[in-house]
Amino acid sequence: MTTRDRTAWLQGGDARCAHAPPRVGRAWRIVLLGPPGVGKGAQARLLTRALGACPLSTGDVLRTARNGRSTGPALAEALGRVARGELVPDLVMLEVVHERRQCLDCRGGFLLDGFPRTLGQAVALDAWLAASGTELDAVLDYQLDDAALVARLSGRRICPRCQAVFHLQHHPPRRAGLCDECESELVQRPDDEPAAIAVRLRAFAEATAPLTGYYRERGRLVAIPAGGAPTEILAHTLDWLAARGSRA
Ligand code: AMP
């Protein structure tokens, strides 16, 4: 299977995925770390195909909430922060993920993309996993310089309907401005505007980059150079995971 039904993750609450993932091989529990624009979403899609684990993006949860009709005051305030490129406060994010904790116990494993982003979130994640008798297998730390990140973010266009991602230079849609999957008009994420990009890169450097120390101390960190083609980056990752899998 190449994609996952993410209903439980995207909607939270009582929502359940229509299809439970098949029990195949090992259930990988992985965090994708790295600055905005480094390609975590693309790697999550490729890794899902390769490992079967479900891609769990907190950014997708927030964007899905924005497109929904009703949002409470805390979430409405959080969505304002998303548009400006600021981090959503830990209290809100922890509630959002806690409400979806069942996805961390999914028998297919998971690929967390965009969570944790602060030390407080990392500590909470470890506690939730420990309470279920599990732990992370790896934290993939994708690395790329700021100039390349800005180029990737400013050329990105997304489909507001099906969330497909394109890039004006590297992955243009077949018909200019229209989604290949559902033909909706592509848009630029508000947080991919130049002012918000600067805020996001600063938030990453201040709040998220220090997580590498936390995970290195716990023997979970894997540095992945993210400058090549997505398939090369994937191959590097799979080599490392295969070596780790054979040791586990
Ligand atoms: P992403 O799609 O991962 O780039 O996330 C988009 C935006 O959602 C971020 O710039 C933040 O405003 C917000 N966000 C997503 N995940 C988190 C998180 N774990 N902690 C704080 N803010 C988050």
C-alpha cells in the first residue's frame, strides 16, 4: 500500500481510519526533524511507501482545521500564528496530539513530521510512548543550508483541496496553476510568503534545532544530508534503517 488513510489523525476525537494498516514486518516509529523546506513531507510520503508507517504531520492537522467550519478560540488563535510562521504554543499542540494518541500506538508504526518542535513536546512524546511500552526507533535529522531552504519554500505551491504539493521549478504541475490530482487551483501557503519564512527559520533555530542534542544523548539521532534528489535521500535513510533493523 502506498498511501495511508489518515482520518483518525487529521480529524482527531472519535474519528477512526476506515482501513487499519496491514501487519507487515516491523512497525517503525520515527520522527522527521529538520528545518521548514528541507523536504520532510516528501520524505514522509516516500518512507510511507517503503516502510508502511503512517505519515503524521501536525501542520496538516492545523491546515485541515483551518479548512473546517468550526474552530474554538484556542485553535483560532493558533491558526493566526501558523499564518505568521510562528510556532503554536506547546499547550495547544500537546492537546492536539494527545487527542490523537491512538495514532502513536498504530500497529503500522508512524512517521511524525513537524512534531516535536520544542523540548517540552519531545519530553511529552517520550512519556506517551513509554506509557504504551514503546519508544522511538530513530529521529531523522535532515540538513540543508538556509539559501536552499528559502528557494524551496518560496517556489512551493499546494492544492488546498487534496494537499498535493508542487514546486514551480522542481515539480511543476502538468497544467500551470492546477493540481494534477483534482484540478483545483493551486495556492501558496500563507506561511511560505517571505516574511513568514524568515519567522519560521528563526523559530526552527531557536526552538527546534536544540532537539538534536536531546535525541543525540538518547542515541536516536541520524544526520541525513538533504541536498540531493528525494530518492537519493530516501536510499541513504533506508540503508541506515536496515542496519539498525538488523541490530534490533
Ligand atoms: P509544517 O507544515 O510542519 O511546516 O507546519 C506549519 C505550521 O504549523 C508551523 O509553522 C507552525 O506554525 C505550526 N506547527 C506545526 N507543528 C507544530 C508544532 N509541533 N509546534 C508548534 N507549531 C507547530
